[in-house]
Amino acid sequence: MKNKSIQQFTTVHHMEYGKGHIVGITPKGRDQLCMCYFPKAKQHDWVLSSSLQKNTDDLMSLEPMTPQDDMVSDDLKDLITQAFFGGQPPQSR
């Protein structure tokens, strides 16, 4: 979303908390610090408005995000397990 206006009640999406909105904006130099609230998780988080506009934040975006766990395939997880543990689950001592 290019040049999207960031203001109070703008919808944001968090990787863990889901859909929320901006509840407060504080000027920070040439940028703005946005406080976001996520009602389903009953959590809040902060993000710079420049990070939202450029979509460079790891946890929040103006567009829906998919969890990163889905990005790693089961085959890759199996290969990593085999490389480190010889294909067997780690043994506790």
C-alpha cells in the first residue's frame, strides 16, 4: 500500500495477535510511533508509521499476514532434524 495515510483507527495486522487498529500516535522526530490494539488477543504493540508504510516490520503490516511457521515446509523440517539428530528425536539426559 503506497502512501497510505496512517491515522487513528487505521487497521493493522499482527503476525501473532491478528487484526487490530491504531489507537494512538506519538510524533518521534520525523516519524510517528503508533500504539496498536488487538482486541481478540487483548494485547497491544508499538510500531513506527514508516515501517507500516514501507511494509518493513517483521510483526505488523497494513495488509493481512500469514504466520511464518507455514513458510517452512515439513520436508525442510525433517531434513534439519536428520542433519542434527540423525533422524531420531533428541534424547533428554
